[in-house]
Amino acid sequence: MDRNHQDYGRYVVRKLREETFREGHPFMIYQDELPDYHFYYEYLDGKIHLMYMDEHTEEFILIRELSKEEADQLRHRCKFEIIK
């Protein structure tokens, strides 16, 4: 994938993230290193929760809240800024 496509993809994800927050919803972040059915929920207040979706009930289950340092590291890896 060339640089222009990567930049455009990041732009689209940033806009989707902003729109999701504006609508009052958490933003779902998938990372390849997470096990199947695991993801992060990022909230407008800066908190990030590690979540699990039960594949049978499709219920979202909180595993734990990331520390501020962990949340900042994840945002840095994703090239996200805190939205105020």
C-alpha cells in the first residue's frame, strides 16, 4: 500500500472516530495482537476499556479499564489524539 492510501485511510478513521464520539458512542478499536472477539472501546473522556464479545450471546463484556499510561500508549500506536 502506498503512502497516499495509508494517509487517506488514517484520515477516514480519524473522521469516523470524531463522528462516533460526537454521536455519544464509544469508538471500537481492533488490534491484531488481541485474541479473537476482543477489542478496545475508547470513550470521549479518554478512558479505554478492553472488551470481549461473547460469541454465543453477542454480549459485550468488560475485561478491564486500561491505565492512563496504557491508554496513551494505545492512542500513540493508533496515531490518535485525545479529542476535547
